[in-house]
Amino acid sequence: MDYYIKVLLVDDDPRYAKALQDRAYGEYKIELIHYEDWEEAKTELFENLNRYSAVILDALGKTRKDESGDNPQHITTAIRDLNKSGKNIDYYILTGHYDTASAFLPNDERIFKKNMEEDLLFSKIREKFSGTEKMIVSRKYPAALSFVEKYFTDSQIRDFVNLYFKIEDPRDETGIKNELGKIRILNERNMDILGLYYEGFASISDYITHIQKSGNKISLGSRTVGILKYFSNSVKEIPAGIFSSTNGIYYSGSSSGSHSRSEEDEYVPSNNQLLSFKYGLLESIEWVGNLIESKTK
């Protein structure tokens, strides 16, 4: 499976945007997520920042959904919001009004001409992505990263990349505890996805209520094991290796992870065991991903 770089595109011309999406996806393995106005695009970007590697802006566009296009405030508003946010994300301007854009950003290498320099822009984005931690993770685990970017929260995407970048480097005791806590949370989310996206429940609380009404013991705080057992016994059998690693991550992360470890708990898993949990989580994520994909086909 190939990994596609996620880029946010803001352009008020849907026909041009659709052609651009097809070109980027087919020729450059870039997935353009399109919005017609900056206000909606900004909300999506700031809520899901770790999904995106760059933003492409039109110079004259719509700042809000209810206004007409070709607003010169579109580009100034977007750049101001990006700079004020403190978020470190690359942005580029793809425009048919080069002179207007260059008036705001003279001699700026981020400005590209529509219907002339799209290939140059896509090559630039791929070149910039090639030096990132996410690129390294995407080369090793493209299927898992693609699934995590689609179904996990923004902070969990960041944690996934941090965990699997230089995965085999040894950690000290504090590092082991911190990573166990993150692995436990990712493991929990992976089980939640079975209820939300495979069985189609509107919320985790609804899914827990359903499992309880089926005669199974489960609570919100310890739901990972409850979902694991219920799903494997009542919905679809979970392979033994994935069942075992998911169960082990929950109990080890709960007892030795940074979120709950007490002074009396002297045992800290070794780096070898931490590594086994990471690879076990990868297997589980890819299994759930294949399951969800098979249902949506």
C-alpha cells in the first residue's frame, strides 16, 4: 500500500480543484483535501494539524462561505491566521493573480502560477516532505500510518509518528513509561474503532451500553479488554496473536505506563518488551484497518 501526503487546498473554483486533486493523487501521491473558503479550511486545519503536511492557498478567494470569490483579503487573512497560530506548517500560493500575491510576498518562492507551475509546486511539496519524521514512518509503515491519519485523533497521529520514528532506539526508564502510556491510548482507540466504524455505533458510550445489554461486563475506563472479548466472541474472531498483544498492551500500559504507575510498582518493562508492544500494536492497527476496508468496499 502506498502512502499519500495530505495537503489542504483552499480554492473557490471546484472544477479546477477537482482536476488538481486527480493530478496530484495520480502523479505525485498527494491527497488534496479541498475547501472553498478559508474559514472552514482553517477550522479543519487547526483541529487536525498533524494530518497535513502543507496548505495550498489561492490569492483571491473566499474568506467565508457566504461571500463571493476573488476577495483580496482571502490571502492576507489566511497568512495572518497561519502566522498568529504558531503552528509550524508550510503554505504555498497557487494563483492566477501572481502580481497580487507577490505584492504581499515579494520574491517569495512559495508563489506558483496556476495552469503553469502545478508540477513545480507538487515537486516542492514532496521534496519538503522527504526530510520529515513522518516520511520515514510512511516508508516503513504506509498502511498503518494511512489508517491512523484517517481514524485517530490529531494528537494520536502525532504520538504514532513519534513512537515509530527511530522505533528501535533504546529508551530510559522515563521514556519507557511515557511510551507505554501512549501505546495504551493508541491501543484503546484501535478497539474503539471496531465499535464506531465496523459496527456503526454513534459513540463509544452507545457501544458500551450495547455490550452491557448483551450480558458482558465493561466500563468506560477499562473498555479495551471488554471490547476485545465481546467483539471476538460475538462479532468476528480476532486472531490469537492480535488478541494477546492487545490484551498485554492494556494491562502493561495500565500498570506500568506513565499515566498510572505508583511508587510501589517497581517493575518497568524492558526495551525489548516495549519494542514487542510497538510491533504488536502495528499488527493490530493493520488488522483493524483491513477489516474496516473490507466492510466499506
